[in-house]
Amino acid sequence: MRSLSKLCVLLLAAGLLIAPASGAAASKSKKKKSKTEEVAKPKVDKYTKMFVNDKSCLTAKGPFLTLHKLKGKLYVEVPLKTIGREMLIASTISEASDTNLGTIGYKPTDPIHVKFTRIDTTIYLSQAVVPPVHDTNDPHMSKAIGRSTLPAIIHSFPTRRSSDLYQKKQNELLAPIKSTKGGVVNITGKFKSEGSVIDQIKSFEDNVTVKSYLSYSVTADLLGLMVIKKDEPMTLKVTRTILLLPEEAMRPRLADSRIGIFLTDMSRINGKKDKIEDFSVINRWNIQPKDMEAWKRGELVEPAKPIVFYLDDAFPALGREPIRRGVLRWNKAFEKIGFKNVMHIEDFPKDDPEFDPDNIKYSCIRYAPIAIANAMGPSWVDPRSGEILNASVYVYHDVMKLLNNWLFVQTAQADERVRAVTIPEEVIGDGLRYVVAHEVGHCLGYMHNMSASAVIPVDSLRSPSFTQKYGTTTSIM
């Protein structure tokens, strides 16, 4: 999709546009016709002509939104029940001509928090606002908050004409290539509309996806002194997801400054205090016991909704089993709070038409064939509550180089297996399991725990019996 800058709002299903009466309805006033005169054909409305009768139109119908792809343009049909519901719109890179600028599976920008609003006969795409926490039983405070949290309008769409989502410019809020200045590497990406096209549309119960090829002319320099690229062509295949948020947000949990967890900032207005308070809630998954009474009795119970990671089908065979163990080892931690089998890891489904690794609805572990000696585990949340909705682990190819260096420098004196140019697969596998477990920790909301590196006394770190039992740090983070 060239841009999500405009949405076509065809509210026919909602009854805002009524189809013309058929020829039969007008038969009462018919005049005498000659025998040779033919009966007039029923008039076909514009919606039927464009989206039903035109066989070149591709339609993805869903209860949340319906998409129509027609002659290179994208139309979005919005039912009335969707207006006012809060949504996230996200971009994911599915394919790239230059993986140094576009990591497969990566979300280059945070999802935007929006909703459709309506004034008279015009539909707007507006920014959704998370209001300050306040006493909803106080009519005066509720009125003041309502006046002070007007959703900012991003775009407008008159409901009685068909506009489209396919524009000659891109929406910067969702752009997969951002122009940057003032850093070590400065990048300028110029969007090329003539090399961009919609590819595929899908619609499901609570989300829709649009896949598009987006083309750019990219220039990059090093510290403004040396040109690395000069107007080089680049194309990305990007998946845009519009995800409907739950009607009722998860109950937030207040943050504790002693625990290193990623946070969502909020504010609170209390009439009994002399200032507006800023506070934070933790980013966490909504894990609820399937059997609440058994959980209250102290029994281990499964969650009503487990956390599922899907393993990239492009991952080299060597890393697949260590990755599985890195994910599942977190189940031991969840058992300490009464849950079992919280963490699941599955291969990319081959027979599920709804599955798409680039849809924000699915959390995945992706392989990136890039010369970066690292891995990362970002997550994305419901801004109303801090509920983690999606998290992904990106494993770059050269993390293997990092593991080789770590294992040799840190353990060669104690482990003769790593005193070699090529470290055995089982040892490398243990290192990869550690890396993935660490990144999954980020996906669960945990930040780096630097204090854990200093909590063990030095003399204990020099004790083989101690380190064999407890390791060299008290936290995987």
C-alpha cells in the first residue's frame, strides 16, 4: 500500500447509502407502452457496479473492515459498529532488496493508536487519546476531561463519495524508511510512487492486512563526510495491519521502581491532591488462569490464553532446537506464580489461512541474514493498559560470531571444548539458547538487569563449585 494516509469509507453495509428502488417498485405509474418498447433494466448502484459486477475487483470481507482492491486502488468499507472503536495500525517489513536498511519481520515505527470518528456525514481517522485516570462518577471532572482530550483528526472521508487509500505520497507515521541526520550514518529515502503497488489484501474478525511494494531512492553518508550510497534504488515489501483493540482494556498494574520492567506512562487527576500525578504501569501479557479456583488453591494451572511464539521457517536447522529450549525455559519462572505451560513455540503453520508472520497479531522468532552480531526482542502494547499484544525476537546471523567470541574469552580457561577455531555445535547451541532466553525476557517486558552482574561477590565468582551450581549472574537479563 503506498500509504495509509486516506481510508475509503463506504458505509453501505451500515445503511448510510440506500440502493435505488428496483424497476418493479415503479410499476404503479407505468404508462402504456408500444409492443416493441422494452422494459427498462433496473438501475445498478455505484457500489454494485464497482465492487460486485466488476470481476477485476478483489474483495476481502470481514466483520471489522472490508477491503476492496480495484484498478490499483484500495477501498475500505467501515461498518457503523467499528466507528469509535480503538485500533492500532502497524507496518512490518516482509521482504527487502537491502536488508541493511530493512530487517525482515521488523516494525520500523511504533504502531499508531487511532479510531474512526463521525461528524454529520463525514468520517474521520483520528488519534485515539488515553485520558488521565479520574473519578468517572464526578460529572464535573468527566466533563472537563472530555473537553480536554479531543481526538486530533488525521484525515477525513466524506461518506457519500468513494475516495481511496492509495496515494501519490506516503504517510510518515508508517514509513518503513526514515530520513535521519546528525548520526554516524545519515540516510535520506525519497519515496517513488511510480515503483510502488498494492499486492495482497486480507480481512479477519479483528484485523485486516494490506501488503504492498514500496520503492525508494536512498542516499547515505558517514558522518556527512563520505558518501556510502547515492540515489540507489531500494524496494521493500511491507505488511500494514489494522488491529482492533479489545473493547475493554486489561486492568493495568502499577510499576515498582525496584523491578526493571518496560513501562507505559500515564497520569491521574485526584481532586483531593494539589497537582496532576504522573505514574507508570508495567508492560505485561494478560495471563489469566483457566481454572481460577484451582489456582487459588495453589495448584499449577494452565493460562486461559498462552503466549505463543512462531519459529521462522527460514531459520537454519542448527538453531531450531536451542531456540525452542530458550523459549520454553521461561515456563519454570511462570510455575513460581502458579502457572504451567504458559510459553509455547510452534513452527510457522502451513495450513492456516489466517496466519501471517508479519501480522501484528502474531509473535514470531525471525532469522535475519545480516552481518550484525546481535539479537533483539522488542514488544508492542495496548497504550490504554500496557498489555503486551505482540513481541518478536530477531536473531541476526552474525550473533554466531558474537557467541564464538564470548565462549572463547569467558570460558576457554575452564572448558577445553572452546579452545578451537570452530566451537562444537552443542556448545554453540547452549549459547544460542541463552541469547534467545534473554531476548524472550525482553518480550515478556523485562529490561536489562545490570545489578544482577554485581550482586555475586568476587570470591564466589572464583569458586568452581559455586559457579557450577549458580552460574556467574543471578538474572538471565
